[in-house]
Amino acid sequence: MSRRPVWIDTDTGVDDALALLTALRLDNLDVVGVSAVCGNVPLDKSYRNARNVLFLGGREDIPVYPGAEKPMLLPLQTAENVHGVNGLGGVELPESPAPRETTKAWDAIYRCAKQYDGELELILLGPKTNVALALARYPSLSEYIKRIVFMGGANIGGNSTAVAEFNIYVDPHAAELIFRSGIPIVMCGLDVTEKAYLNHDEIQRIQSFDNPYGRFFRNSTKVTREFLARRGKDIFIPHDVCPILYEAMPNLFEGQIAGVHVETRGKITMGQTITDLYTDKKFEQRNVLVITNVDRQKFANILIALIENA
Ligand code: RIB
Ligand code: CA
């Protein structure tokens, strides 16, 4: 089976960590690099978490590069209420022995993209700041990136505001720059990630696995599940696993090509992703596959099996 080179950019919270561990278990993905960005938690924590989660997965050999400490223009907003103060629901993982990379994420992404000469795919799990800065610094980067698959946005709704999803809301300017880059994009927004949930029985099953992945899932997701339970939801939503499983198993998902813009000035609508899916007023640039559906049971069964056999 050919393994496709992928780069993962992450604001290493609880679902990011599960997404990273999932990526390491997929035979057709070759994770060649990881970069950390501010988002769920400040950069120093997302960087440390990315290193230590790769160590937990036995892949401390994968380099992790530090990226942006703040969004392009806005002040940083974080989400410790969902992910815990340390970003991993309070779980303290063993420190990775890997050397600490000093190259900045945007420089490392460009270097790697040139090395893979157009075959590198980016999977973005947090605010899009690092890749936006890379595109601003290296305009030719868009010629070397095969595709961007990301978690973020929503056709309808939001979780940071009524109309904005967190990854876009934190850095809407970065997201708009990505959408305008001309690079083919696959957008896994809330429309699909909120359908790709684990139910009570599936959560209990994963928590019963007596292995490092199962124990990490049980301990790290407690804060997030309590956050959801306070809202009457006895589920866990692994938002960031969606782009990872899309990358490896696209047939689990359904989507439609669209044009997408990001609101970067609205007082109420800041961070909203506006798509032209449900109107005949189509945008000029239509380079986004907006994912709208998933086979939830297959998604859950695959995730459970990957964790059980870790
Ligand atoms: O809105 C959910 C997204 O925001 C996920 O990527 C989660 O990790 C947070 O970054
Ligand atoms: Ca994330």
C-alpha cells in the first residue's frame, strides 16, 4: 500500500491528540512532520502536547515545529474550558526525549513542501495561522501543496458564536487567506464533525481497553465530556479525527464543491464561513470540497478498532 506524505498542524487539545494518535495507526498515511499553533491552549502547551502525544504513540522521531503564538491580527482566544488548562484534560504525559526543533513552522512547512515536490498534503486541526504565514512568506508554497484538508468552519451554525466555529473564529484572516490561495481544500466543518460523534456505549467500550491509547482516551476526554454533559449531551465529538479519517478513508464521507469566504470584519458575524452551497449566487472561486455527511457507525467502528488494536 502506498503511503501518502502528510503534514499535521495542530493546536493540540484533546481531540487533536486523538487525531494525531489515529494518524499514526493508519497504514496509508506517512506523517512526515507536525507543527504546533496557538488555539485550544497557548503555543508552548500545544507544542509540548504535540511532542508528548507523538512519544505516547511511539513516534517521537516525527519532528514537531513551533509556530504562531498569536493569530495574524486578533488577540488569542483559547479553550481551556473544553480541553483543560494543559490542553490534554489534565493528563500529564511523559516528556518526549526528541530534540526540540528551533525552525519555525512556516519555514519547516515550506522546506518540506519543496522536498516532496507537490505531493505533500496538509491536515490542519486548529486555527490556520501557521499555513497562512507560510503562504504570506513564501507565495510559491501554493504550487507545492497538493491539498489542504482541515477541521474548521460550518455551513450553518457555530460553537464559538452562533455563526463561527472555533478554528476559524480564532484567526479568520488566516482562514480567508487559505481559502483564497487556490490550493484544493477539503473542509470538515461542524456540519460533519457534529455528526461524527461517539455515543455512550462506544465511549464505555474505548475506555475499557487496557492499553496506552484506551487509558489516554479515558483520562483526557473527561473534561470535554463533562463540558458536553452540562449541555445535555452524553457523547464525545472527536472533531479533529474527521480530517484524518477523510484523508485515509474518504468513502466514509460525502461532500459538495463550493466557494467559501470568511467574514473578517463583522461585529456579530466575525469568523463565519459563508459557502455558496445553497444558493445560485455562486462565488467566483470554487476550490473547496465542503464535507456535509459521514457514515457515523463506520466512523465510530474504525476509530474504536484503531484504539483497541493500538
Ligand atoms: O471547533 C472544534 C475545533 O476547535 C477542534 O479542532 C478543537 O480541537 C478546537 O481546535
Ligand atoms: Ca484542534
